[in-house]
Amino acid sequence: MKLTLTQFLTLDGVHQAPGGPEEDTGGGFTHGGWSVPYGDGDFAAFMAEVFTRADAFLLGRRTYDLFAAHWPRVTDPDNPVAAKLNALPKYVASTTLTDPAWSGTQVLGADPVKEITALKEGPGRELQVHGSGTFAQWLLAHDLVDTLHLLTFPVVLGTGKRLFAEGGLPSAFRHTGTRTTSTGVVIGSYDLEGRPTYGSYALDAQ
């Protein structure tokens, strides 16, 4: 399975609390819900496409708790997100979650790199990560992400947690596609290629 990460970002790289004011107020963040005004049919269609490719989900504890509080109550079989989240296996990175109530949930053990690598080596199309910003940084740092879907919203907040923080693993990606929604959300997809390569414009000019 390919590990894919779908992440909502502002123009200044903030990923914190895109879906609501109380989603994540860490650090005194007061801008929660910044992605909501930009939701439209194009956005919904893209997310539906993403979920149709899922064969399992991998989530950080905070995102898992948010999802588990909402999606089991959505029982419409025609809802592409709820249908997949409720039916497919869910793996959670947590050292404190011991008895998950959401059906199909398994908590990763003491060696999550080994377990995630084993999942990726198994059958299936995509092991999907949605949100889970802190966990996403950990996955990127351990070179476990194969594909990024970055949804960049036309808003600058000036404060908040950023996905690509200083000290991250240098990585090179290949651009595989872009679309823009009617509200100006730019959706870019990228496949991991490895480490960056470097050059010099000064040398090229000689």
C-alpha cells in the first residue's frame, strides 16, 4: 500500500484547526475553522475521489478522537467519507489509547515504524493519513510518506502550527497534478522522489 497524506494548509503553511474553533486551541490559537468558508463542490469532489482509493486509515490521536466523535454517527451509505471511515481498518498512533470504541480500530504498538512499514508492504491501494499534523511531521521525518495532497487555502493567519517546521527531513517530491477550486483552493499532489539535489546558478552562468 502507498501511504498518502492529505493536509489542509494556509498560504503561510499553517495546518492547525482547519475545521472548527475548538478543534485545536493549542498555543492560544484563535483562528480555528479557517478552511470552512472555502468548501464548495470542487472541494467535495476531490475529497470524495481521495476516499474512494482508501483501503485503510492511519491517524494521530487528536484527529482520531475528532473523527471518532463524528463519523460513526453519519450512517448514510452514500456518504463517501463516512462509508469508508466506518468500514475500513483504522490504525492510531497513541501511547495512551487502550480501548478504542470505534469499530475496526487498532492502536500501533511500541515500534510504529516497523508496523507502518509492514502495512505499506501489504496488499491494498492507499493507507491514508488525513490531518494529524504532529503525526504527519513524524511520518515525514521517518521517510514514510509516499504521496502528498496539499490543499492550500487563500488565507494567511500569521500564527499557528506549521506542517513543514524547521529541522524537517530534506525531501524532494515530483509534482503529479494540480487543480483549483471555485473558491481558490489550490490542490497540489506530489510523489516522494528522495533527497533533494543541489546546484549553483553562479556556475551555470560561467
